[in-house]
Amino acid sequence: MDVRMQIAMVFHLDKCIGCHTCSIACKNLWTDRKGAEYMYWNNVETKPGTGYPTQWEDQEKYKGGWERTEDGKLKLKSQTKGSLIRNIFHHPSQPSMDDYYEPFTYDYDELFNAPAGNDQPTARAVSKVTGQYMDKIDAGPNWDDDLGGSPIYAENDPNLDHMTEEQKAQLFAVEKLVMMYFPRICNHCLNPSCVASCPSGALYKRGEDGIVLVNQDVCRGWRSCVSACPYKKIYYNWNTGKSEKCILCYPRLETGQAPACFHSCVGRIRYLGPILYDADQIEAAASVEDKDLVEAHRNIVLDPNDPKVLEGARANGIQEDVIKAAQNSPVYKFVKVWKLALPPHIEYRTLPMLFYVPPLSPVQSSKDSEGDALSAVSDNLFHDVEESRLPLKFLANLFGAGSDTEVIYALKKQKAVRMHRRLQTVGDVDAALVERMLKEADCTPEEADDIFYLTAMCTFDDRFVIPPMHREEAIEMLKEPWEQKGTAGFSFVGVGSD
């Protein structure tokens, strides 16, 4: 057992209001400069929708992440050792400017200093890349924001794959129209394909906390990482010729502060804390079949109260204050204890360290016989999860590698907590029904109260458990596979073979 510590995160999607305050906080702090105008290290997408860059989840197009070979091994989808040389100056699967958008500003001089005339002056759009006027603007970072059900955007969501045409038609019918918000940052994965793909070895995971960073002095701008990252959270700065990405605000973490996007979150959906994990299990967990990926990923996370785990942690130089933080981590509770939080697109096999609590969507509605008035399909106070407007298959594609088992478990437990709290605060639901729902959701009343507290009543310190970083121990903790094998990235399989 090789016990490591990793900073991990949970986003509670049932609480996200789509305000983009997190995006603005990150934008103002880290990417408000030349060459980074189009970078959104933190962005909030509307689902169903195409996201940013456009259809980033379509790995047939972008070829990010890992794929499992017939013999159960892993290899990068974006490149092999041979193709790395052939494509070193150009990756055919890399997003283009059209997949993002051409960043622009406005020529305010034309607006403020225009001479007197008969027509109202306007501020023309000017490209931040070329400096030329732009006659037509076709896209932006939140171009499909709130357009749930739009035939242009939502119907092109890759997560709608394997849904029948009838299911899609029902989803986009006006009486069933629904959307959810999906905030995204770098997942700081345990098996990051971006790190494994880098020819110059510029990307690395910090030994003391697992944060994935880019060494700007080593980066040569080959952009292999942009293609290899399946979440498209690495950007190329066209001004400096370097790759850049979310750094999880590590200067703030090192001083005990929450990252900017976490600190500014209006809906208080974000949780951060350390987890202990077994690095020896990474290759095996990432190599299982799709249906077993979620559970294999969860099994990597270790119990911070287990004496054997504590012994392994101390043997690896993990300090007592870090262990204590792991024992109090909200992420451990959401992911391992309550099993409410699930990884995004685990089928990419990067083992992300950002987890999401899937949202409970509204009950389906139906029209009356004349087709005018709308009414709820369900007569229950809180409808069954199978009756929600957002199809389970959609959520399963997003959080379960196509399997809805873990998604249904998380949704039913959330519903049981709601019914339990309704019984305690209002008392208009049947106690026997609540008891049965809690039992079916594998949840005790005490656990339901704990979930409610951490979801709705928690303090700042409950949401963010930030351990001391112990930079002085980084060298001792860095026993990474590339040191042992001489590879460029944090990878058990290098960059594949021809």
C-alpha cells in the first residue's frame, strides 16, 4: 500500500444557480492578460448543451484521455510514440479557435469620441488576436448559456448518445424542458493523460498535494497536453507560446485560503478537502471495464481512520495535521461514506479528483386534453427519481460511464434526506414511508441529518478543510513512476506504443 494525500473537490449540482461568480473570480485573478483572453480555467456550462470548447466531451473528435486495449492495458487516445513525432507541430484532434471563440473587445473610441451626426454611434467589435474589426461574432464562452432544449445546442450534447429518438423528443418537449448547470475546473486527476502526453515533461503532479501544474520554464508549447486532456482544461497561450491551466489557487491553499472560485461561490456548492489514496491501485482501477469504473475509483480512496492506512501514511511522511484534515474532509464523506458524489466521465480513465453530487430535477409535466394547462405527472410530494425530467440515461452518461446504478443510488439518497427533513420540519408526510425510503436508500436518520447539515447548514470551515502543505516533505513524498521508469509523465503506460 502506497498511501498518498490528494486535495480533492466536490461540487453539489443540486445547489448551483449558474451565476458564473466563480468564473469571474478566476478570470479576474488568473487570465486577465494578453494571450489568455479565451481561457476559462473555471466555467459554468448549461446541460444539455455543447459546452466549452464546443462538444469537448466527444472523444471521437478530440481523442482525449485513455482507452482500454483488448488485453486490458491502457494507452493514450491522442498519440503513440510514433505519432508524437509526426504530430509534434500539429495535432489533428486539437481544438481550433472556432471550437473556442475568437476573443474580442470593443472600439469604445468610436462610441465615446464620435463626431456629431444623425446616427447613433456604436462600438465595433475588435479581435484581441488580430486587432482587426470583426463584422460577425459567432460564439463566446457561454454562448449556449441557459438554452436548455435548444435544437441548436442541447440536441448536440454528446451525453444524449444511446438515447432513443423518442426519449430525445420527450426531453425537448416544452412541458418537459429542463436544464442543469455544470461548473468545471481542472480535475487534477490521479492518472492525468495531459501529464503522460507531454514530450518535454513540463506537466507534473505535486508530491505533497497532487495538484497538476505546468512548469513554464520547461514547456515548449508542443500542445500535446491540450489534445490529451479529455476535459479540455489546458489552454495554449498564443502570446507566450506556453500551455496554461487551473492551478487550484495553490498560493492561496499554502496560506490556508480556499481557491478563488470556491471562496466566491454564491450557492455554496463547493467543498474541498484532502483524501488519502493508494497509489498502487491506480493502474488497476483505471483498467477495469466501464461498468466497474466508478466503484474501482471509489475504492482507491482510503479510510483515514483505518490503523493500517495511518501506518502507511506515516511511513510515507504524511504529517499528523494532514491526517487529521483527511479525517475531517467533507470530500471523503460525500465520496466514500455517503456515496453521493460521482466523478465526471470516468470512462476517460484519468481518475478525476473532482466529484459531483448529481441534481434532482423537477417532476415531469403533461398537458391537459386541450393542450393548454400543464400539470405534474406525479401525485407525490417529491416524485420518484425515474419521473424526473432529466433522463437517468443522460446523467448516467455524464457520471456513470453509461451505467445508472450509482446515479440512482445518489438521487434516491438525496430524496430520502428531503423526505426525512420534511417530516421533521413540516410533518405532512407519512413517517412509515420516510422510514422505508431511508432504508431503501441505505441511509439512517442520523446520516440523513449529517448530509443535511453539510449540504445546507455547514460553515465555511466545514466546507473547506485545508491541510498544511508541508513543502519541506515534497521530495520525500515524490516517489512517482516517472522517476522509476524514466517516462515523461505521471503514467503507468507511458504514451503507448505503435
